[in-house]
Amino acid sequence: MGSRQRTRFRKPQPQKPAGNKTAAEIVRELKEGNAAPASDSYREQSLKIHGLICAKCGREFDFKNRQLLTVHHRDGNHRNNPPDGSNWENLCIYCHDDEHSRGLLADYLKG
């Protein structure tokens, strides 16, 4: 049998995404629980600012059912996340669905 040569591949150098962290560093932080995805960070911030209550129907939530409370972006831009929470309102999943369906219904009725 002939001998096989092993081809050595260079390990690619990690790219630095925004925030100057490598993908490996971000994954490690997520696994260790030291970092939260960006979408969760504004949600938690909104819950702290506005409380565990639906801004539309007034339903109150607690730790057990807080997953039913969502963050609605008033201007419709999910990237507009000011730290003071001025573009957010906490809505229960039912009111959030209703809020987004109002535009669809209006467009339908216009013709």
C-alpha cells in the first residue's frame, strides 16, 4: 500500500464582527450565560421600564407567564431601540396580533 500524505490546512483566523468579538467568543458567552441576544436585551429592558402589564388591555403578568408579554415597536422599526424605551410598549400576544392586523384590515377595506 502506498503512503498517504496528510494535507495540513491552516486554521482560519476568526473574523471580528461588530463589537470586536470573534464568533467563538460570542458563542462561549452565550453558552456560559454571560450574554443575551440583542433581541432579548431590549425586551428585558422594556419589561423593566414599562412593567409586566399590557399597555392596551391592562392584563398583568408575573414571572410564570411573562413569555406572553411582547414588545411592540411603536414606529414599526425593530432596529429603533432607544435606551429610554420611548419606542416600545409591552403588549400581550393577543393585543400585539391585533395591533399588527389593524393595518392589514385597513388596507383591505380601502380596496
